[in-house]
Amino acid sequence: MVDVKTLFDLSEKVAIVAGGSRGIGFAIAEGLASAGATVVVANSTPEQGERAAAAIRAQGRQARAMPLDLRRPESIAQLVSAMHEVFGRIDILVNSAGIIRRGPIEAVSTEDWDAMMDVNLRGAFLLCQAVGRQMIARRKGKIINVSSNISQVLQPHRGAYAVTKAGLSHLTRVLALEWAPHGINVNAIAPAPTITDLNRKFFEDHPEDLKARTQSIPLGRLGAPEDYVGAAVFLASRASDF
């Protein structure tokens, strides 16, 4: 008989949550920790990362913060090296970091294009690659990329962001195909419009956009970060091995 609690148990697992200091990333970090994992909140603002880790520890869970700047390959290498030194392994990687610059596609600057590409796609690729090498050596691991439904359902003035998320979704498929023989599961979560720190001010300033996004969802509401925790725990656990 299958013990369902054991199937979803993440005790003794070590997880990195990139961008885990707020929004969907923080909710996932809390969820993994609640399931028993030791969680490392990795982000580019040390103060925010430490506050997030402290909030998780206050719940009696295991968490710590480590610096990560996805725009800098050396920062990614330093994080993976530090994880190996402290924990000896990485069992779970969650790529939740992301930035958005809105505007009509003809007005997108090269600076904004490069910034989104560097964090949302290039940085995610480099982190997957660095962690994946260690997982390949151990012949096990779980990688979860937080993409977006905008990779499939387009919205005006978010075109460049949509390109990065479409790239991340396809990268996920490539990694899943190539790394499955090494015992590594790679999946993506593609959130619908969700109220987070990333977009709260935008929706407050553009109520007509909030109304349109809400009406496009059959449930009649936008998502909340907590809505994705169950899927993340499933994809990080033994329950999703096949």
C-alpha cells in the first residue's frame, strides 16, 4: 500500500529557490520547507532573502539565504559551489526569479530586452546547467521552472516578457528530454495572471487591465502565490518520479 504522506515528504531534501524572497517564489519556498525540505532562498537582494528565510525559520522549518545575481555567471557558480560545500548536494531547484518591462513591442529598448533575457531566460538556463551537472553525477534531481501562461496566451504590451517565458517553457522541454535518462525530472509551472509584488502596483494603476484579466479566467479571480504550492511540492517530491 502506498503511504501518501511519505510520497510527498521532502525531509532530508535540499532545495534552492531562485527568486524565493517574495511572490510565487516565496510561497513555493514556504511550501517546500513545510513538506520537510531545507530551503535556500537565493536572490539578488540579501536583506530580502534573509527576511524570507527568517520567516520560514519562524515556522519551525529549515531555511537560509544565499546571494544570487542571475545576470552574472560567476554568481551562479558561487552559489552552486557554496551549496555543495554546505550541503554536499542539491536535490531540488526552483527557478522563480523574473522581471518584467511593459510596453508596446516597437518601443522596447535593447536595455529592457537584455535585462529580461538575462534574468528570465539566460540566467535560468545557466542555473539549470550548473545544478544539472551535479544532478547528472548523482543520477537524481528535480527542477521546476516557473514560466507563465503568457508563453501561450498572448497579451498586449508584454511581448518581450512573453518571449522570455516561451523560451523558458521550451528550455524546460529540452532539459526534460535530455536529462530524463539521468534520473532528473524537469517540469514547469505556468501561472495564470497572479497578484504579486511584481505587478500589484500596475494593476492598482490600471483597473481596466485587472478587470480584463479577471474576466478571462473562468474562476472569476486572479491567482494568488499560494495557488501554486501544491503543484510545486508534487513536482519536487517522489510522487512525480514518473
